[in-house]
Amino acid sequence: MIAFMVNRGFSLLELRKLYIDELFSYYQSLIFVLEKKGEIQEGSYDRVSDQDDIAALKRQLGNLKPR
């Protein structure tokens, strides 16, 4: 998800400053707009709009060890 957003113009610094819920909201909005423009496959938004994805992202970020 982060690589996809960086490829679409977000900087890593911008993404790092976002709260997890904001990050996921931006990602969902980006997918929705790209689907409506026809740049990505139809039905992509339905796959990313699941709330379980936010919980999984929080778990993954919680498992990161600081350097």
C-alpha cells in the first residue's frame, strides 16, 4: 500500500506523518478515484474498503522494531 501511494505522488515523509486511520482513508480515496477514472480494475475499491485491513495494518506496524 505504501509503495503504491509513493508511486502516485505521496512522499515517505508525508505518509509517515499520517495517523494509521488517515493513511488508510487516503489510500481508499485514491483507489476509489482511480477506479472511477478507469486506471485500475473495477472492484478494487470493494477489496480495500474492508475494515479488517486497518486492524491488520495496525498489527503489522505494531510489530516493527525501532532501529
